[in-house]
Amino acid sequence: MGIKLSDERCEEIKQIVVDLFDKYDINCIPISGFEIANKMGIKVIPYSAKSDKTRNLCLQFSEDGFSVLKNEKWTIFYNDEKQYGRFNNTIVHEIGHIVLNHTEDSELAEKEVKFFAKYALVPPVLVHRLKIDNPEDIEQIFNVSYEAAVYALVYYKKWLNYGGKFYTSYEEKLLSMFNKSILKLKIS
């Protein structure tokens, strides 16, 4: 069955995401891994920018992407042959490793960072405020893959069933930060 994140750790990660968005003034839907990385001073490099030999090595290391710390500077490499929603997820995933201070690969680190990316890319409180009830709209509005949109909808429904009608302080903050973006989407 594997490792399951505790409710407390999930709450901590949600707060970390909101604090990250606040610190770097992230407030537009869809959420862009490129924008976050840029504001954090993280270099983002597509596999296609590398020589054939290096690109093949990158693909052998990871089909999607990875991050490297060199001279106290982070760089994220990503496979730009994937669809935008997929590689944006990869970039946010790698930002999660950086922000959560993961120093080694582990099942726990992967669980945490997958949760980080899921919450960062499609926060359920934003889905709720926008009154979205299907994966197609999540896919289009949040610019994620269809698979990610399905997972986001399932997560949103769990969130709704377990107290989503009563916003936490970090959810209130998130709604306030994204208010202009929400209004634009409701108008169009």
C-alpha cells in the first residue's frame, strides 16, 4: 500500500504552498511553474536546449524532468516534448522538492511533492469558488493534463466532503490573493 501522508503533513504542505504564492506574488490562474521558478531565481531549461547526447542522458535519468543544485543555484531540466500541462506539473513538482528541502529520493519525498504539485496547480478552494464540477473545465481553466484534472476533481470532492465549506485561514488568504483572477474567469 505504501506510505500515506498524515493529515497534519498535508495541512503543513498546503500552508507552505500558500506562503510560497504570497512571498512570490503568484495570483493568476492558471498557475505557472515557469513564473514561480523565475521569481524564485531558479533556472528552467528544456531538454531540447541540450545536445542530442545530453538530451538522451536527461531522458535516461527522467522522462519528465529533474532539478540540480550547483554552486548554490537551482536548475530545473524538463522534457518539453510533453504537453504543456505535463511539463508545467513537472516544474512545480521539482519546485516542491526544492521548497520542501528534500535532500534525497524516497517514497515519502515523492508523496509529499506529488501532493505539493496537486495542491499548488489546482487548489480545491479555487475550484469551489469557480463552481467547477467537471474535469474538462479544470483541464481548460487550470491548464493541466486531463489526467491531472480528474485527480484534482476527485481531490476537490474529498475536500468538499471533509470540511471544504468552512475555509481555513490559508484558504481565505488564497482566495484573497487570487480574487482578481477569479473575477476575470467568472466574467469571461
